[in-house]
Amino acid sequence: MPELKLLFLQMAVVLLVVRVVSVLFRKAGQPGVVGEMAAGLLLGPSVLGHISPEAMNALFAPGQLGPLYALSQVGLVLFMFLVGLELRPALIRGSARTAILASQASILVPLITGGALAWGLYPRFGGGAGRLPFVLFFGAAMGITAFPVLARILADRKLTNTRVGIFAISCAAVDDLSAWSLLAVITVIAVPDAQGTALPVRFAALLVYVLMMVFPVRSIARRLFPGDELPGLERFRAVLILLLASVWATESLGFHALFGAFLAGVVMPKGGRLEAGLKERVESVTLGLLLPLFFAYTGLRTSVGLLNSVELWLLCALIIVVAVGSKLVVSAAFVRASGMTWRESLAVGVLVNTRGLVELVILNAGLDLRILSPALFSMMVIMALATTLMTAPLIDLVYRPKQAAA
């Protein structure tokens, strides 16, 4: 089967490039995931396609990406389950009032400023959806914080249990929960129902689904999956069935499948041996194999060559400035108002400005839903890389670990 042989070659090449680039980025003081994100761009038209179009077409011909796409989507479902699994609703409830206000500001201000920018961009860069879903999606994408990447940066810098770490992780938790909930709403607005179901009915179905997951399903999950027991093979399969059922339900109801995966992780019991066992089982294949395929697929959809004028590059720079200003500056200002020092406040702002992999996930959803045009998608991918790349050097500059320990 030539398709299967090509798939194995694609996977081998992707894993090799990801491994080499991520090692180089770690040596440069960046999280490995940033290198993996960059590796995806190297394999697409932005780099490989520019250097050797023949090599890129031989490896990644447009008509032969179906299996790669399918595997990347499985990886995204598992990754979003892990994001939901790491999310701590109790952390949000137990956070200080200022942390809640800062987190709300760090999602609301990007939504407003990004939405205002998107309003003017829509005639030229709308991907086919209406103006309202375009504006809401762009604003939501501006407000994303990469919760998993942030957690790893905090652990690497030994900041997890500091005031800065607690504020930042609380903001990221609220941001992700708000952004993915908003994505579900945007999907309802942007994607017409095949049966012509009215919007109020579809929103009611979304609300019923969320309430079912948060209350009865969460209670059943606690009974079926005790938090202090390691998940054996049969219990692990049962968790996967719950995950896939949630994904199927959201797709059937007309919401995005990734919202179902995220919510399935949210309702699972937190802490203890169950969570540790689930993460160990899922992370290895997801982070080691499937997500690199997603990075490659994202890179194949990103073409820096589409930014073929000074005007478009200036617009890309403006998007980065708005993204940084609405997250880093606003969050730092709210945290400073709570009485923390400017150094601590800036550190929180730098941390919540991390877009990372979660941004790529939501951007791909926007392209799939035809909300973003390919050119704007490419600009937003550049913004995601830029805001993630700046996190490590800036946090070391404004809040070095030795200063935090002092």
C-alpha cells in the first residue's frame, strides 16, 4: 500500500526534524515545545517548500495528507483531554479576588481590542464565516494562554508555589476555560445546522450538554474512577470511551470536537494516582508521536510567503503588538493594583502572554471552520510563536529564579 508507506515516511521525517529542532531550542533556553512548533514551519511551504518545492511535494503532496490529518486530530483530542485534566476548577474558586479580576481582564481586554481590530480586518481577511463569529474568534484567540506550557515553565523556573506562579496559573485556568467555552459558542454561530435548527435551540443544547458533563457525568466519573487508584487497562479503556463519547456528542450537536475532549478532562477526578496514571499513559504517545504530526500539519497550512507586502508584515507586527499589550500589559497592571511589586506584576504579565500550542490548536479550528483566511492564519501562527518565544528570556530578565528565591 503506497499510502501507508508514505505515511510511515512522513512520520519518520517529522519526528526526526522535531527531535533535532527541539533539542536546539532547549539548548538556547527555550521550552522544547517551542522548538516543536518551529519544526512544523520548517517542513511546510514557508521553509522546505521555499528551498525545495519538489522535496516538499514528494513528502507532503496535498492529495496525500488524509492519514496525517487523521492522526493529528487524534493527537489534538488526546491533548485537549490532558489540558482539561490539568485544569483545576478548585484553583479558580480558591484564588484571591484580585487573581480572578486579573484573569477576567486578561481574557476580556484581548477580546475587546482583538475584536475591534478584527472588525476592520473582516472584509479582507474573513475566511467565509460571518462578521460576528470572525470578530469573536479573533478576540478569543488573542486571549489564549497556553496552560500546559505555562505550567512547565513555572516548574522549570521553580515558580509554581510562589505568588507569581499562583497568580499566573489562576489566570491561565480562567483564560482557557473561557476561551474554549467561547469557541463552542462561536461554532454554533458560524456553522449552520444541516437540519436548520434555530440558534436558541442549539444554544440550549450546548447548555444542557455542559450541565450534564459538569454534574451527573462528573459524579459518575468520581465513582467509576477513584482518584487514589492507578488506572488499569480496563479502567483506562473506560476513560477513553468517556472521552470519545464526549467528542462524538459535541460533533453531533454541532460544536467543535475539541471542546468535548477538553470538558471530558475537566470532569475527571483530580489529583492522586488516577490522574498521574492517566497522564503517564496518554502523554507518551500524544506528546511523543501524535502532536509532532499536528505541528507538521500546521506548518503545511502556514505560508509566510502569503505575507508578500510591507503592508501585510506591518499588519502582522500590529497583531503581535495588540496581543502583547492586551495580555502582558493589562495583566501586569491589574496585578500591580493588588499590591504586588512591579517585578512580580511584570512576571505575571509575561507568563500569561504565553500562547504556545493551545493557540495553534484554536487557530487550526478557526481555519477548519473557515473563519480565518490562510493569510491571517499565517499571521496568527507567527504571533503565537513570537509570544511564546519571548516568555523564557523575559521571565529571566524581570524575575530571575535567584531573585524569586531571595
